[in-house]
Amino acid sequence: MNDNPLVGFIVIVLAMLVGYVINVIHRRKK
């Protein structure tokens, strides 16, 4: 497994997107 910075960047972006989607879903449920 190679540790190139691109993989870490993609993981961070995915985590941010997941958090944003969860926030939107929680807001809609109210």
C-alpha cells in the first residue's frame, strides 16, 4: 500500500462530504 498524499486528500474530502450529507438528512427529518 503506497502512502501518496492524494489518497489522504481524497479520504478527507469523502469524510467531509459524508458529514455534510448526514447534516442535511438530519435537518430534513425535523
